[in-house]
Amino acid sequence: MYVVGRAREIDEVSRQGLTLYKEAEKNTKESVEDHPRKSTKRRRCDTLRHQIGKVVNNKQLIGFLSGAGGTGKSHVIKTVCRYAQKLCEELRVKFDKTSIVVTALTGAAAVSINGETTAKAFAFKREVRNELEEFKNAYLVIVDEVSFASVADLQLLDEKMKEILDRPVEPFGGVPFVFSGDFTQLSPVGGVPLYKCDDCVTWKQLINVFMELKVNHRFEKDPGWGKLLERFRDKGPTTDEVAIINSRVVGSHKGPLEKNIPPDAVYATKTNVDRMAINDAIFVKHLEKTHSTDANVQPLMHTLCIKAGNLRFHVRGARKEYHAMEKKAQDIIYASVGEAHVQDKTKKYHDPPLKLYHGRPLCINQNEDVSGCIANGAMCEFRGVKLKPGVSITDFETILIDGYCVNCVCVTQIESMVVKMLDGTTEGDEEHLIELKQKLFMHQLGFLFRALDQSQRKA
Ligand SMILES: Nc1ncnc2c1ncn2[C@@H]1O[C@H](COP(=O)(O)OP(=O)(O)OP(=O)(O)O)[C@@H](O)[C@H]1O
């Protein structure tokens, strides 16, 4: 087992890589002369694989790249891919997304490393062997955010790779794998985490290279905060540090007064009910500044509520019989009921109307187009909506929120939502259309987006 100490040592790795490249180049020339019948391209690929194999003592690399948040795991993954691309260009060997398959367990992580979700890349939910044939060419597969993987996920990945490559004995079909992540971060939803399973052979016995990044780059400009978070991760904070955190809690006896909170403050809330209360308060503040309580004044078009359908109630004693709710009752629900309060029979939570205005930060909660960075967890800003043909603004209804008249439209009248991505790879002022997916059961209100706490990630 190898231990690579610090992020800085990546430089050392790249120096080794350069030597490797020079050697590979030399060997390629030699092997061209040795085997004149083999195509030059084929020989270059074989040499490259052989050289990569030598780095890990001719063993199949199954590595684990770890380190606290901000130590540069994603940075290393992107650097390795850029480096490999350059190397392949020099060797005139084809390099594309199947040469190094970059995947992550979550959509947001996949965006940050320019990859795909692991489930999508390996078609976890589908039987599509032919589509996956291309993985036969992979020099390396990277799986980021491995703390999210359950034992079952890893076993599925192992089985898929064995099946794709027709190598039922070699782990992951014999392809080099690097898992990246930090087990102190989030665990899988509804599965057993890898570190908790003593008989998970795939994880515990197969990892043969461990790389730990120790220098935190994210907090270079605020080392004090970085150290505090590091202690949070390792042993838990000291009493003084808890006091520092508490001094940032709005409403605590030492915390900031509401009037002193900057408009771009980042809120951390413990529960969804608190998150929604903050969202609603911010929305009402926006209405106070821009909207009227006079029903005769036309509400402004930059602000819009999107509801899933007309709220109805189930008639007692009657099967499948529903009555429309009174307008007043609807207004109360739209104004004060949030996603955290609405649960269906299957215990799923559903959003009442989304309260939006031009520029409102949103968090995407589905993997729509991961390579286009429209992925679960990615941040975007609401710009507007595109209405379905035949729908006009005169079809909008007005609802009352804290006495203010606000435009409201049913999701069935909308073709797509217009957003601007705030993080990920998209640059410039480009706007995106996003299809709204919703379940149209009258009591199930599901949306593509959930509004975040007006917060943007700081780093
Ligand atoms: N070796 C490095 N030199 C300079 N900056 C770096 C280096 N490694 C990472 N960074 C920067 O530090 C920040 C955090 O890096 P990165 O997102 O890769 O961390 P991470 O370990 O993947 O974090 P997380 O676990 O939260 O996803 C980024 O802004 C990145 O550009």
C-alpha cells in the first residue's frame, strides 16, 4: 500500500508522469520496430497501458483518494484528466470521455469534475450492454463522492464491469479504478456505507493504493475558519469554537440583529421547516418592496408562483371524490405551507407553490443534463418561464401572500423554466431552458426545483 502525503506531492506525481511519458515514447518507437505488423496506434495504446501498469507494480490499480473537503480531490481528478489528455495527444492516441471514465455518485459532484453520475454512466437501472461496450477502452475509471456509495452500489458496479468486459473473475473487470471521497461527509441514502461493512470484500480487500490529501486549499484565505472546520471534522470543536459558531446564529442572545444581516448572508438551518421559514420571510420582504395589497393594481411580472394544480380535498367517506378548495383556503396554504409540511401516503414530501422572482437562487434537485451542469445540487438563478402555446399572461390568476397580490400560474401551463446556472462549468450569461417535471395528482405536488435558503456556496 502506498501513501501519498500532500497535495503538493501531486507535482512529484506529474514529474514521475513526465518520465513515464518519455519512457513510453522510447518504448513506443522500439515496439514499432519490433512488431511491424501491429498498427502504430494499437502499439502506442498497448505501450501506454503497459507503462501505466508499471507504476502500480503491474497490479490492477484500485485506489482510494481521500482528504477533507477542500483539500483538492476534484482538482486532482481534473488535473489527471487534463494530463492524460495531453499525454495521449503527444502519443497521438485517441482520448475521449471513454479513455478515463469520470463519474460521481451525486449530480453536483459529477458537474464539478466534468463527469457523469455513476448510475447513468454504468446504466445501473438498465440492461444496455451494447451501449457500455465503449468502457472496454478505458485506461481508468474514476468514481467520486464514494462516501455516498452503499455496499450494494459497489457490488453492482463490480458486476456491471465484469459483465461489460466479459471478465467474471477480475475485480471491476480488470480495469484500473480510483475512488475518491471523504467518509466524514455524507453517507448513502438508505444503504450500508462501505466503511461499516466488515464483509464488503469489494472495498476492504481490493484497495491497493491509498492517497490522502492533507493541505486544505479552500480556506487558504481564511485559515482560522479552515482550522475550525478541520477540528469539527476530526474531533469536534472546542468550547471557544462553539461560541464562535453561535455568534453567527441569528436570534441567539449574542448573535447578529436582523437589521445587521447583509442581503447575501448564507444561512445554515438544522431543519427544512427553518429553511422554508427563512425563504418565506425573504419572499415576503421582496413583496413588501415591490408589490401592492390593492387588488386593482396589476401584480408585477418579475414575480411568479408556480403551483402544481388546484388544491382539492378528499370528500370524507367517498372513494376518489375530491372537491375544489375555497380560494381563501388555497391562499392560506400557498402563503404559509411549505414542502416540509406536505407529505403523501408514501412519506414523500412535496412542494406547495414555488415562490419565484427574477434573480432568485434555486437548487436543482434532478439530474437533467449532467454534462450541461443541470444536475442535482447545482445552483441556478430564476430568470422567467416559457409558456405553452396558447397560454397568455391573462390566464394567470392572482393569489394573496401576506395580503400582497402575486401572479400565480399552474405548472401545466408552462413549457419550461428559464434559469441561469450559478456554478459548474457554464460560463457567461447563458440562459437554460429546463423542463418542469411534475406529478399531476391533485394532492401530490412535485417539482423540479426546491428553493434554497437564498444561499450560494461560498467556496
Ligand atoms: N493543489 C492545489 N493548488 C491550488 N489550489 C487548489 C489545489 N487543489 C485544490 N485547489 C483549490 O481548492 C479548492 C477546493 O478544491 P476541490 O473542490 O478540488 O476540493 P475537494 O477535496 O474536492 O472538496 P469537496 O470534498 O468539498 O468536494 C478549489 O477552489 C481548487 O481550485
